[in-house]
Amino acid sequence: MGNLGMGEIILIVFFALLIFGPKKLPELGKAAGNTLREFKRATKGIMEDDEIEKKANDIK
């Protein structure tokens, strides 16, 4: 997968507007942002749990 250029981004936005409509698109963007934020929080929690387990094992 390569980098997306300006033409590809415009094409994707055009088709998203065509499929979902201009009123639904901001809601989809907000939902995607919330999903990514929750995923980031979850992975951070997992990483912290792994660090705690590693320190506990080092103490034993």
C-alpha cells in the first residue's frame, strides 16, 4: 500500500458523499474518531498491564 495522493483523497471523499450523503458524513467521522480514541485507550491499558506483570516477575 502506497501513500494516498490528493487525487485519490478527493475521489474517496466524493464517493463517501455520494454513498452516505452530506448530512451523514460528519456523524460517521465522529464515530470513527471515537472508535480510534477508544482503541488507543484500550491498547494503552494493555501495555500498562504488561509492564506491571513484567515488573512483578522481575521482583520474584
